[in-house]
Amino acid sequence: MEDVIRCTVLDASGTVSFVAHWAAAAALTAACSHDPATLDELLNASVQYDRGLREMVARGLAAFDEHNGAGDLSDIHQQLKTLPPKRTPVFRVLDTITREASLRPVRAGVVLFNLPAKRIVQIENTYDRLSHSGEVNYHNGQFLSVRSLPYQLPASWSIVP
């Protein structure tokens, strides 16, 4: 996983951050064309653009919840302190340390998906600028295929910058 990007997703129940292959940001942008309100809705919509993203995040959150319970975040704090940013696991943003990490770019950058505000914020994106409409190549869990899938965000969504 060399060419990676951090994706941070905010919904009404909280914020989740993860590192994925660089094309994941485009797949999640295309998934926003389904107007998701929750992380689950976003990940379910992403399956038609990226076969492995939903499962990767679900497994990561299960591990996070198992090791970071009852207000004890020492496990994720240790991982964030010792692992290179591109190797950090999926985590929930629950304090200032995890918030800072959720906004820290990795190789291709960091993109914030603010679902309640219907806003995609390209904090840093050195791979490819995201847009309101376009095509994404389907990611089969191993690599991008030649199959292109069109998408169009609803007018209520914004992308900055």
C-alpha cells in the first residue's frame, strides 16, 4: 500500500479516519452521488465503485472498538505515536490526538467527507482533484480495473477547494 490517501468521514454519530489506496477518495466521492447521510450508507454505496473498502473499514472499526473501550484510548495513541501515518489503522476520532491524526496527510494527502454538511474537503490531494461529476475506475479489491463508472453529485453537495 504505497500510494495511499487518508479519508476522514464525519457523520451525525462521529468521525472515522482510515488510510486506503489513493483511488478510494474518488470512489467515496462517487458514492456521495447516492446522497449518504451516514458512514454506513457511504460505505454501502461505495461497493459499486470499490469492492474492498467497506469491508476494510468495518474490520478496522471492529478492531478499534475491541482495543479502545471504556474511554481508554492508549492503544490507538500508541499506534499513532509509533506507526508511520500511512500505516495507521482505522480509528474513531474521540479526542485531540485522534482528531489531529485524522487530518494528517499521507502520501497522496487527506480528504474529509462531511456528510451532514454535504461537503467534500480536499485538505491535501496530490493525486487527482475530485469533481462533481466524472468517472471512476472500479477497484476490485486488488487493483483498478479498466471498467469506468460514471457519477454525478447532487447539486446540494460541494467540493472544496
